[in-house]
Amino acid sequence: MGDADEYIEVDGYRQITPETAQKIMETEKDYIIVDVRHDDEYYDGHIPGAVLITNEYIEDKPLPELPDKDQMILVYCRSGRRSKDAARKLAAMGYTNVYEFGGIINWPGPIVTDE
């Protein structure tokens, strides 16, 4: 899978750099970007195509937004704290392809305020 191989395995998920996440988004097709910040933060600016699923919403229950537990999930927040927590919870729920890439403050790509 190329760039997705550049990771550190932690608590059942993979940590990657924002640059690696951007390369994955440019080269892969079957992935979902998950923004785990609060609503107001998301609407102030997010990565194009990102789905808002707040960290607090991720519990030990099925997530209709993420029906495929084997799909590549790219998780971010503002600085990296909430995304690490969310990635850990997703992995514990049985998601097998979770990549955490820190916060939007380090994102090298475009940011949109609405789509």
C-alpha cells in the first residue's frame, strides 16, 4: 500500500504523519476521513471530505457512519490528543485499519469551511 506502510503501531491502531495521510488521500480510493473535534471546530474549517464524528460519540456501540470495520479510517482532531483517544477506541471496537495522523494544526493540505 505504499505510504500507508510508514507508521508506528500503537494500541491496535497506526500513527502516521499528516504528510503521509495526505499522500494516502492522493493515492488510495477506499478510505474515510474522520474529524473527531466538536461541531464548531469542524465548521470553522476541516479537511475536504472529512466526516464529523466527535470523540465523545465514539463509544462501544455500532457507528452507522463507519459500517465497514476493515475500511481504512484516517482520524484527526485539532492537535492530536483526541484523535489518539478516538483511534484507540475504534481499534478496541474491532476496526482493523485505523490510522491516526494528529491534528489539523499540522495539516499541510487544504482546509474547507463548507462543502
